[in-house]
Amino acid sequence: MKEKLFISLLAYVICVTATYSQAHIILPDSSQITTNRDSLDLLPRHVPDRLQPDFQDSISPQPASHIHHFHNDHGIPADSLQPQPQMILWKLDTRTGDRLPAPSDTLLYNYQHTILPDGQSVAMGFLAPLGSPAFSKIFADRPETEQFIFNNAYSLYLKNPEKVLFVNTRVPYSRLSYNRANPKLTREERFEARLTSNFGKSLNVGLDVDLINSRGYYNSQSVKHNNFSLFGNYISDKIEAHAFMNVGSMKNVENGGITDEQFITHPDSIEQNFTSRDIPVKFTNTWNALRNNRYFISGRYNLGYEDTPTDSLHKGRTEFIPVASIGFATQYTQQHRRFLSYDTALVNVNGVEMQRIDQFYANRYYEGAVDDSIRFTSLKNTVSIGLREGFKEWVKFGLTAFLEHDLRNYTMSDSAGGPGMMRHRENALTLGGVLNKQQGDNLLFNIRADLGMLGANLGEFRAMGDIETGFDIAGKRTTLSAQAYIKNLKPKYLEENYYSKYFRWNNNFGDIRRVYVGGTLHIPFTNTTVSVGVENLQNFIYYNQDKQIAQKGDNVQLLTVRVDENLRLGIFNWNNQVVYQTSSDQEVIPVPKISLYSNMFLLTKIVNELTLQLGVDVHYHTKYYAPGYEPALLQFYNQREKKIGNYPIATAYANMHLKQTRFFVMYYNLASQFMNPKEYFSLPGYPVNPPLFRMGVSVNLHN
């Protein structure tokens, strides 16, 4: 099946190449640059040199001679591709229609690291298999809770219109990536493909495929993801249109965690031969299944005037100068979650006969096999109007206002668990705006606010600001930025109302209030970045040690300090990321004091065409009461029984680039071969994968 799929995709690439080899590029002309409305990092950032992709640093119109490419300290293009000025990428702000400059997805540095769950943050909590539920142990890295709260555990793998990389390319472009870990019985594999081409200078259409199949190194822990996305854009002087469609499904076999940690920590004490799949687990024949379908379309009409440049380079040519824009966007979302178990063999617990899975839960609100189901739909319609920055020399900022209406529907089993269904509908009307300055060298800023006007989010409020300045010292750019936000967030409907076999609640929570202030300093001479942030949270919603949803009425403060330091001596490199966190209430927001990622490697060209990165990296954090995972809720909860940490998860790897191809081999969980006791747990009851080899390849085709 996989071979046939690969051949079909390759045939498609060849056909597109042959048919549309004359396609042309058009550079996006958006001058307003913002980012995700819930992001702290609102301004476009220059990626540190070693991580910098090879892409244009601005998506404003400019002559080709002004397009430049970033290189690392070795003089090697940081992108794994040869310079490709004929292709640019951006992301989209779905509310305002602004296009946001985005790096390419073809980085060479640490390619092998990006395919691991561990590689998505300095410290991650996950169940072990690729594609399993996960969260960042760095609190500042966690996104806001989604309306469909079951999506949070899969946020690393969800596809939505704000994540997709839109493209304009002069020639058809394809990227085919495949990685896997042996042996066959426990194999993990992921296949990704991107196929995109321009049809003329204005229209681009593409296809993204993301397939994950993890059989699991522990019993009853397989994962299967199928994601298919179509995307496209039409860009001209006056019209900017984007479309995106995703059909996705995720299925996770649940085992509830292992029942005896001795199999991991002291395997020699087990007086028999065993493999990781022989380790006893809590339950079997149990599944979480999630479906996500998204349909999005947006358009923006630019108002402006024709201008004739007076400089010799553009003399005699007219140029369209956008002054203002009117936009709209429509997004329809269908989401479905089902928790199902056939682990129904009868067992006797303290004289009470019950189904095997029932013994792990204090409450049962209906009899029979577990079959909890919930559906959610959302229809968003947004209109916006904007004034462009820089259309006249005296216009020093851009201003955009938007109005969004969201119609939400929920359907779930009623409280008795019978055949009837409980239904709820709600509306939300949001008014917001963006004030920004993204042109110039000395001062950039982005201020964004939105207010709930009617319906379920009446009184909800966000105000976020990001400001950056910089100065040159000895020809090197030192940057200083500050970020802040104030949020008054309404509880999500499913945080207040939920019915299932093992959990049921009807809450009346207060608004969540969050205040954050922080700053970042980048020092180019030492290649050091230091960031500090302080947040105060009131009425924070979490899952307590009884696995029940709860709200903390008092304030909780969180301090985060992060230092990134990259050292180099010739071909020897040592990159480090260290995060210090402290929480005023570890029972509400538990965080490790110290988390670090350290990567020691050699980076060089063996021959003119082959670049090699050879090294060892490690993830580590101090011991703390890491959250547990509850399959019936598909949530992480604050347990107080087992501390996790003080154990390195190390990987030895060789990462290579040959022409248009990246490939790697790695040996994961290396430290467990030498350290005793072996405590390679990511979460209580959930060890990471045992030592294993993984290999992967990614081929980029520009035809």
C-alpha cells in the first residue's frame, strides 16, 4: 500500500513538472505583518543564524536583486536546499487576512530532532509513540485551551489554516519525507508529502499528506493518523484569496500506562526474559478516536492607486500602491471524539463484580461497555477593514479592525448514558483590531485587542502587545524586545458541562484572568538569547489529582527564565537551551525547576555536495510531580503520587544533506544503555520508547 502511494505521488510530481514548467512567481505585497492572535511573539523574528532558513526576510514587494539569503557561521546555506529565490512561503492571519513571513520547512540543522515528540520543546510530556497525546512541560509554550478541549492533547499534529504554509513558486515544488523505526512488530513510521505548483503568476494550488502509523513498543499503544489537506491562493495587486481544506483522523489505542515500573527501572529483577510489549498494562481493547475536518476560504480586496516610480531602476513602469483593504473569511469546523472500550471481561474487586476497565474509576454513570461520544461544529464568519502602513511616507503604522461571528454546536450522550443526546448551541460575537508598525529598523510594534460583544463570550477580552528595537554594534545587530498581555477569558462550554461514563460535571466557573509581561535580549557577539517572563493567573482551570476539573480562585504566579547559548570552535558546536521555571502553587501549575536541551555536534562538509552533522543531544529536567494522563478524559491531570525527572533522554545521530536530499540515522534513548536504575519515564506510568534505531529521508524536488 505504501509503495503504491509513493509511486502515485511521484507520478503526480512528474506530470505537474512536465505540464507547468513555465509557471511564474509573484511576490506577496502585504505590508502588515502580524502573527497568531494568541501568540506572545507577535512580531516577525529573525531566526538565529544557525537555525535560519533560506528565505526572503520580507514579503513586501521588492526587486529580485534585493532578495538575500541567510547563512550560518560556516558559510553554508542554513537551508538544506540550494538558494531558491523562486519560491516564497507565508502563513495567514485568518481574522485580518494579513500574510506573515514564514521560514521554509527544509531546514538542515537538527532535521532528525524535528520528527520526534521530544523535539517540539525543551521538555515534553508524551505517551511514547509518535503521534500520541503530548504537552509541553514549559508552561509558556502551551497554547490557549481550544473550544473542543480534546484537541489540546493533539495540538502538535492538528492541521488548520493558521498553520499551513501558503506558497508562490516559479517552478513546481514537491517534498517527500519518510522516517521509521524498526523492528517490524513495533515499527513507527511517518510519511509526509507536499505537492504544489503555480498556474500562471497569480494562482497556486497544493496538496499536503501526513500519515503516521505507530504500532507501539508497549502493549496496546498503537497510533494511526491520516491527514489530507488541499490549499491554494490567488494573489494579485487588488485581490488576495486563500483556501484550505483538511480531512483528518487520529486513533490512539489506550493502555492506561504500565502497572509495574520494575520492568523499566530494574529489569534484572524480573526473573524471566521479556520484551517491552510483555510489560503488563492497565487495560486493553480501548481507543480514543478523534476526527477533525476544516474548511476555510478568505478574500481581501485592496484599494489603492497607480504610481510611477522616479528611480532609474523602475522608470517607465507603474506600480500599484495599496492604501486600504476590505476582507472576509469563512471557516467551518467539524470535530468528533469517541472513547470506546471492549475491555469488558468481568473481574472481582473487593467482592464486587465489574468490567475490567471499570476498576480504575471511582464513578460509573451508566452500565455496559464504555462508549462516550461528542461532536462539535463551528461556523465562523469574519469581516475586516484595514489601512496599510507606508503607502505614504508619513503613514508610520497600519491599522486593521475586524468583526467575527462564531456559531457553535455541541452534541453528546445525555447524563444517563441512554440513547438520547444532549445538544447545545451558542453564539459568540467578537470585535477586534490591530495597530502595528512593521517597517523601519529602530522601532517595531504590534498591538492587538479583541472584545466579546454578545453571546457566549460576552465580556471576554484580550489585549496583547509586542515591541522591538535594535542597534548595531561593530556591524552586528543587537535586539531588545518586550511582550505583554492582559486576558479575561470565558470558560469553555465543555469545561463547565460534560457527560460520560466515568466523569460528569456541571460547573459555573468564573472568568480566567491572565496578566503577563516579559522581555528578550539577543546578543550577537556571544550568540546568546536571554528571555524573562512573569505571569499572574487567577481562576485558572486545571484537572486535580482526583482527575476532576477544578478552578483555583486565588492567584498563581509563574516565573520563566530562558537562556539560549550556541558555542562554536571550528567544526565543533555546542548548542544549549536552559529554562528555569518556578510556580507559586505546584499543585495547580506543576513545572520542573530546570529543563534543558543540550546538543553537541560536528558540522562540516565532507565533500562539496555532502554536509554532515554528527553529534549527541540530550533532554533533561529536574524531578517534579509531572502531570498524569487520563485516557477517558483525553486530558493531563495534576497527580501527586510520582515524581518524574532527573534522567537524561539522549540520542546519538548523524544528519546529512546531499544536494536536494536530507537523511539521518539515530539511536534513541542512548543513556539507558549505561545508567541504572533506568527511569526513562515521560509521565507517570508512561516510559518513552526503549533504545531503538530510527532513520529517515526527505527529498525536495524543484522542477
